[in-house]
Amino acid sequence: MPLPLPLVHALNVLTVMLPTMVTYMAFTKVSREIWFFYHAWVLAAGYLCLMTQGLLLLLDSNSLLGLVASYFMEVKRKKKIQLHAYVQVLAWAIVQIGFFSQYMHKSLLMKDHFTSWHGLMGLIAIISSNLQLVGGLTLYYYSNLSAIFPLPLSQLTMKKMHRWSACVTYVIALMVIYLSMYSTWVLKNFPVAFQGIIALGVFILALVLVPKGLRLY
């Protein structure tokens, strides 16, 4: 069953609004902590915007990504998968930058790493994203790779694994963003309304997209 069009448009708004709010929060309060600034807005853009749009594109052509792409090409199933792959690789690349930025930030301040639930879940999200990239690229180039050497899993099995592992990775990433709203820095510098809006937006994305994502293919 397709997503209702108003809901798709609402999700499109969230994928722009939530990263914008996080960027505003980082930009107005980081002062000279440039590494932390990159950590906040880059990860928000990677997970909340690009990764979300990459998933939404497969669910509905009225995703923001699908609408933009339709101005340049006819977005059929094969093209959707291609665009999904490109956007997810880009999302993966920039979340690596965000993770590295926070690592540098804490290292320069001589603080311990991964001491909070946010930090630990963030590490799991990055590891899961890396594994997901390997699996996704293997699936994308399955025909080419299987012509060179035998792969241990069938293409259908890999599709199922990719679908489920992608949803797990996405949920973990959303949990990390949710936990960040209760970090000392956010609680100290921003009103409850900011935390509530972002937390609610993250919950809506998980509630709508994950069940649909599990039924893809």
C-alpha cells in the first residue's frame, strides 16, 4: 500500500527541517569548537536528510529526491535503485566526516571517547553503516561480481539481508540522534521545545519508514 501523498510531503519537510534545526543549534552555540560544529550538522544531514531520502525514494516517487530527479530523467524502478545507491554512498561518506570530527573534538580536549549512550550507540551506528555499505555495493554489483567468482549467498537472500540490516542501521542512527537531544550540551543551551520537535520528528520517521522499508522488494 503506497504512502498517502500528504504524508510523503510531511516526511520531505522533516528531512529538511530537522537537519536545519540541528545545524542552527550547532552554529549558534559552538563558538570556536569547529570540530563539534561539523559533527552535529554533517551527521544530521547524512542520516536525517540523505539516508532518509534514499529510503523514501524507494517507497514513493514523490520523495524530495524523486521530485528533483524527475526534472532531469524518467525515474523508473532501475533508476530509483541507482539513485538510492548514489545517495546512500554520499550519506555514508559524510557521516564518516561527522564521526571523525567528534573524535577529533574530544581528542583535542583530552576527553575519553564513547563514555555515554549517545557515544556508544554512535559508534555502533558507524560500524553498522560501514557494513551496510559493503553489503549494499555487493548487491548493487552482484551480477558483475558473481561473473568473476561465486558468491556464497543468492541475490534474493542478499536483498532480504540488505533490507533488514538497512532498517536496523537506520533505527540505530535515529536512536543516536534522539539520545543527542538529552546530552549535557543540548540541555544546557536549548529550550525543551527544540528537543521535543527533533525527538518527535525522529520518532515519526522511524514509525513510518521502518515498517515500510521492511516490506520492500
